[in-house]
Amino acid sequence: MKVFRGLPNAASRAPCALTIGNFDGVHRGHQALLAHVRTAADRLGLEAAVMTFEPHPREFFAHKMKDLAKAPPRIANLRDKLASLETNGIDRVIVEHFSDSFAALTPQEFTERVLVDGLHVKWLMVGDDFCYGARRAGNVQLLHEAGERYGFHVETLPTVMNGTTRISSSAVRSALADGDFARAEQLLGHPYSISGHVIHGQKLGRTLGYPTLNLRVPHRPALSGIFIVQVHGIADKPLPAVASLGVRPTVEDAGRVLLEVHIFDFAASLYGQRVKVEFLHKIRDEEKFIDLPTLTEAIDRDAAEARTYFRERSGAVTATDRI
């Protein structure tokens, strides 16, 4: 899969079947849309393409208004999003830098500069509530008219439902915030995870008896707290662990978000290695403790609960295997 930061240069442009969106989480609704794009690209002999945005437009405007509470928390980092798009058969992704100048494009300018000249779109699919251009002035009807004028076909995909629930990034964020990983998996179509490269931390965990591998989380995540997790990418099978995702209020006041993972009965240097942390169960919210001994006592309880979880799960699997 080819990834472009901004519109491809003239030599790299190719006729494409395109969809546009933020694709945070690449949930089952997104996957249905991407499947249509892949099918159309194959039928028409085009490349399957996605245009997405960095930062998220709502995040961009929240920073401009200095009201970060209006920025949606992220389900996935950019690397995980790109990996999911590739898994869903996309040939090229345009990661457009969302800026003042891009936000100011009129629907007509967006059509001409981006869709026609920049991407050579021949087939386009969007959601039935799609809006584009400055102040979201463009809608699906205007897009159909533009397609007739400039020679590209436009289709819309109705909302994808999970029972009575609309599958959306907002619904996934809600499930993650509630610690409801079963509901999140239903919406995503796969277990929720965060991946990244292991970085150096303060190594405080070692002094407390709980060495951790640390992953940087560059954006405000859709969940926080203490979790039972399993770690992929280190051994032949996932390794049981307990994790903290948040700003570590007891030991740091910088507001930096970090994912710290203690793998049970494991000792090895993993700095620089890429791992995936799959979330299984939420133990509790993040807390600020009065001192390190109190923090250590809480970690002891969290680790004990996680070990019990894995013992019981292993026992259930064994019992099932015997039937």
C-alpha cells in the first residue's frame, strides 16, 4: 500500500476509486464501505484509494478555539489506522494535513483541486451524511452534480447497524470509555488493541517490583485506567499482562499519556520492538495516590486480579476442551 502525505505529485497520480473520511478505528461500518471501494476498483480497473485527515478536523478546530474538550479522543493511532486500511484491501492512502487553507476550500475548489486534478477520481463512495468544503457547505446532492459535470461516479452507503445501534466511531468510543470490550469488539469486528514501539520510561516500575514496557500514546485515547491485557508480537502466543493507560498522576504532572504494560513472569529487553496490546477487561479508573507505597499496594491488587482472571480463563478453556 502506498501512503502519501498530501496529494500525490503529478507523476504519482493514478485514476482511482476513492472514499473519504477520518476512519478512526476502521470499524465494521468503515469496513463495509472499503469493501465496496475494493469491488468497484477491481471492476473498473482502478486503484482503491482512501483520503483521510491528520489531525482530525474536529481536533483541529478544537485547538483553534482553545477548547480541547471538543476534540474527539482517538480510537487508533495513525499507524494502526493505516494497517487496518491495508488489511481491507486499499492500494493507496492520502493523509491530508488538515489546515486553515484546506478547511477554507469551497466545495467547488475541493472538487476541482482535490478530487479531479489531485486524485483523478473516477468512482467515489461516501456515507449518506457526507459533507465537504468550507463550513461543510457541500453535501451528497452537490457531489452527485459535480460528478456528472467532471466525469466521476458517486455512490453513497447507508448507515451500517449493529442490531439497533448505528455503527460509528462515536459508538466505539463510548464502548471503550465504559470498558465494554465485548461491545467494542462487536462494533469493530475484532478485539480492541493499541500497537507501538517500546520506548524507554522512567524505570520506576522496576523499583516497585513491576517492570513495564512502555508505549507512547501521542493523542488523547478513547479509554484510560488499569486493564487486564495480553501482549502480541513477543512470543508464539499472547502473553498475559496488566496495564495502565493514562497520565500517571501519582508520579508525573506533565499530562503525557503513556501505556505501561507489566507482563507476568517475563524479563527481556524489548526497546524499539513493535508490540500490540490487546485489551481484555477494565479493573479500575486511574487514581492519584498519596505516596509510592500506597501506589504499590494498589498495583499488587491489580496484578492479583489479573492473574486470577487468566487462571479462570485458562481453566474455562481447559474444561471446554474436555467436552
